[in-house]
Amino acid sequence: MANRTDIFDLGRLGLSSGEGRHLDLTVSIDPLEFGGQRYQAVPSEVPAKLDVSRTTGSGWFLRLRFDARLSGPCMRCLEDAGKGDAIVVDSREVDQPGSDDDELKSPYLAGDDLDVHAWARDALVLELPTQIVCSDDCKGLCAICGENLNFADPEHAHEAPPDPRWAKLSELKLDR
Ligand SMILES: [Zn+2]
Ligand SMILES: [Zn+2]
């Protein structure tokens, strides 16, 4: 695997306008908080593809792609979610010097230095699903006894608690 890259110096590519380069990098992903839980990418250093194009006027068009799995509690059953589907990240950034448009300024570029580390983490956060789960069809925990329903008997059930309206009815009968 390539050496881990945190800051990538785009200037050293020596690209002129209209030229591009494809790079294979290794980026480290910081732990993140989601739903009050802590998640860590596994592995914490992931292979990433960086596409760099030099645009006219000394601008950059940048694209970062990688897949990441997150280790941490499944939001339904609390088992490790790290074996679930990988999150696919495909993020683009444009930087056009001299532009007044914020959309055309990348927050991850300082001069020619691209902060791949910060970009990778932010891009991953944007792709997080609404729930981090061990599997899409995770059955979660039984609401009554807390047993993990993924491993429980498929017939797992509890007797329904008595309906309070029936209790009232039986009182009426007793009064009679
Ligand atoms: Zn689960
Ligand atoms: Zn139960």
C-alpha cells in the first residue's frame, strides 16, 4: 500500500492547464461521532483515488474516491457494524483562484497544498446513512426483553400484556 498522505502538494505534479493526473493514495480517517456513538473506519487507513485536473486560470478540478467501513455499534442491535456494507465516497472539489464564488473555492486547498485528510473525513460524514447498521436487514433487539433478534428463535414473542379495557370489562361483570 502507498504511504499515507495527509497533505498532498499539487504543485509537485507540475501540471499545466488542461492536464490531469490520476493518483492512488492512502488516507487516514479520523474517528467520528454519530448518534452519540463513536465510529472508526476499518481499516483506519483506506486506499483512495485522487483525480487532479489543472483548469484554465490556475484552477483545479479534484475528485476523491474511496470506500470505507465503519466499526462501532449497530444502531439497531448494538453488535459491531464494521461488517456491514461499505460506504462509497465520491467527492468533487473545484478551486478557481480569483473567483468571488464560494462554490469555486475549495476549503481543503491552501496554495497548492491539498488537505486530503480533512477532505476524506468530511466527505465520508456527508455520505453516512441515516442509520449505521450491521446489515440492512438487521432485526434489532426485542423491545420487551432486549434479546438480539438476529440470533433469536424466529418465533420469538411475548404474551401480549392484558389490554386495560378488558380489565374494566371484567370488573363490570364482577359487579353484576
Ligand atoms: Zn445490527
Ligand atoms: Zn423478547
